[in-house]
Amino acid sequence: MYHKVEILLLTAVASMGVAGVTESAAPVQTYDVAAYVWPAYHNEPRWAELGIFKDGKGEWQNVYEAVPKWEGHNQPLVPLWGYENEADPKVVEKKIDAAVSHGVNVFIYDWYWYGGKPFLEDALDKGFLGASNNGKMKFFIMYANHHVCKLWDNKAADKKWNEPTWRAWVDADEFRKISRRWIEMYFSRPNYYRIGGKPVLMIYEIATFMEGLGGIENAAAALAEFRAECAKAGLGGAHIMACDVGLNKEMVQKLGIDSATIYNFVHWASTDDAPNYSAWAEKGAQRFDVAAKDLGLGMYFAHASVGWDTNPRYPPQCRLSVAKDNTPANFAAALRRAKDWTDKNAKAGMPKLITVNSWNEWTEGSYLEPDTHYKFGYLEAVKKVFETTDKTGKEVK
């Protein structure tokens, strides 16, 4: 199976045109480094329902409209590759080559469903799955079932989470509809990520999932039915991974959750209390031991976040705290902490999976993609930490 095999990292040749990627001996990678993908950088028709991103470039508009809000504030962030359409398979082919050659071998696509239909699917369906080289890496989906308020509207100061524009609740019939879509469109693909031979489904907000279904017992029944449908499809069932947000032991036990991980350190470490990146990342990582002990899970996967800065999603007068000094070197230290924890805690049959926030959360200040400031620095940090042995097993210095 995929996670039991040592994976050769592929190096991109110059003809692929990926800046910052150079040829070298292909090293051995024994970890699965999985980066979340925020699939918002394309002209999704449903942006019009929210009245935002009229430039036709999706949330790139928030990126290039951002302004510095204090001296030394690193805004606007500028992508080295420009404001590309991530539903274009040719664009994504370049990203895949850059990711794999630097040690990122799994993408976790945020996946959305509101009002009985999908939202932001094109980045995955047309971009990643349309890329001729998508077989170089694995992918799986995170059901990003959070309500939608004015979060992405950079003119709105008050996001009013209690007055959402779109609600993420789904009942049992709607979840069956969604499940069939996942099974038919994604789970059978050869590069879909599996644990224990089962396709992985990550759920972002377990509490919201339960609310929509009418409580924990109904949610458990829905997931049991979902697993059975996956088994009928010849998939061996399903591995349910939860995002560690509002998660507790009762949820884990009654819903049969198999594993959990973090989406961003901000869920467990406030930048108000720990504004320096290193202190913030260290505090966030303290959750690993606590969760592994308290949640009663068979598997918990370590995490590293690149940073945190949501100011581009707010008007100029709104000054939000950030994770300061998130240099590639400091990020590398967070990666090493996650790697060391994984080496110590990974059980037999458990993949050495580490999640990273993220590939492209530009408007949250957390991205691996190259920018004009650090260039390929964050990706080089991943490569340095995880690309540790060559094909002979000797350590690479």
C-alpha cells in the first residue's frame, strides 16, 4: 500500500519550467507531507451569489488589494508565479512538480457544498485531476463544512458568524447525495490517499456535521451508512479523519472517528497571546500530546502551520494580530518538531503523515507556494527537513 512504501521524490527537469527546482539524486521519502489546498483562486460562478471577487480571479483579488496596516507589516503578499488560475491543469502541473520535488507528496483539497450543490470544485476537478502529472502525488478531500458569512469580503469589518449567508448543515438525504459524489468522482482513483487500504475522508467541523443531522446518534448512523456504501463500492470502507476543532472523546467513540489532525495552529494557539511565530508554533504543537492522550484515538497526526495573517480579508481600518517572524528557518523548526513527534509516536501500520497549513492560504498568511519575498524558502524548508536520506540510506547533509 502507498503509505508502507518508501516514495521516491521526483526532481523536475529544466524543461518543465519550474523556477527554483534543480536536478539532483532522487532521495527516499518515508513521510507523507500533506498540504491543505484552499481552492479559491479561479472564477467560481458562485462568487456572484456572495457579491465578491468581480475581477474574475477569485480570492486573488483580496491578495492584491491588501495593504500594510503598520510599519513592517508584510502586505501585500505577491506570488512569485503571479495570480494564476488554479482550475487550469497546465498551471497545476507546475505546482505538482514543485510540490513533489520539495517533499510535499499529498494535497488535501478543501471541499465545499452549500444549498444543494458544490462550491469551488473546479480547482480539484479541472485543475488537479486534469493535470497530466497528477499521478505523481496523492490527494484526499476535507469536507470543509463551515458556514459562510462575510469572511471573504474584504469590505466587511464585522463577519457576523451568527448570521451566515450560507449554512453548511446537511441532513441524511443530502449527506447521501454528497457521499455518492465522493465515491463516484474521487475515492476509486489510484492516487486517492488511503489509510489501512481505505479512502480517507476528513471532516472539518464535526459539531456542525452533527447539528445538521440532528445529533450525535443520527450522525453516527450516517457515517455507518457511508462506510457501508464505500464497502459496497469495493473500497473496503472508509477512514474518517477529523479536524481537531471542538473535538472530544465522546464524538470520537460514538462516531467511530479513526484519526485526527490540526488545520492551523491558530485553533490551539492565539496570535494575541503568542504573536511571535516560534512561540505560537510551539504552543500549537503542545496539542499533539494532549489530543493523543485525551481523545482516545488510534491515530493522531502532527502538524505544522506556515503562519497566520488574515488582514487581507478585512478593511484597512481593521488590524488583526499575526504570527510575526514566520521565516522559512522558523517554519523548518516547526516541521522538525512535527517530524520528531511522529517518529516517537507513530504506531505499527500507521502512516508517517504530517499535515501542513497550507499550500496556498495566501489570505491567512500561511502558504508554501513561492512568493517574491522568500522565493522558494518555505518549500526548501520542507525539503531540508524531510529529504534526509539518499537511495543508499546515507544521511544527506
